[in-house]
Amino acid sequence: MDLITASADHSHINADNTGAHIMAKTFSFAILHFTVAFTVGYLLTGSMMVGGLLAVIEPACNTVVFHFHEKAWKRFEENSLEPHATAFNPGLIHLH
């Protein structure tokens, strides 16, 4: 199997993406995220209270930011530059 064929075959990627599998991955990532936020806060301040607050506040803020990030990407994808790609002439750029 050559590299092009191997990279084009993505059938294995979604094979285990059942609802339960996705929820398990989401839950494990949430635990990991809370643990990292707590640990960083605790190590920087020595306070379990600050670590605990960061473990709750930081993921909550990221959830809100992620919502707006997704909206921005959706708008970007809808207004893709693809229709304008044919107007670009790479021969006009002199590269070394």
C-alpha cells in the first residue's frame, strides 16, 4: 500500500464513533481538562481553593469561547475564498 492510498483511507476513523464512545471520550477529556486546570492553579499558587476555582471557571469560560469560535468558523466556511481561488496567479510571485 502506498502513502497516497494509506492517507486517503479514513474508514477506520469513524468506525468506533458511536454515541456511547463519543460520550466516553468527552467525559474523559473533561476529567483531564479539570485535572490540568486544578494542577496548574495549585502549582502556581499553592492554594487548593484557587486550583479548584480554576478547575471550574476556566472550562466554563472555554465553553462560551468555543461557542463563538464555532460560529466564526462556520461564517468563515460559508464565505470561503474558494470561488476566488481561480483569480490567483502563482506566476506573479517571485520566490527563491
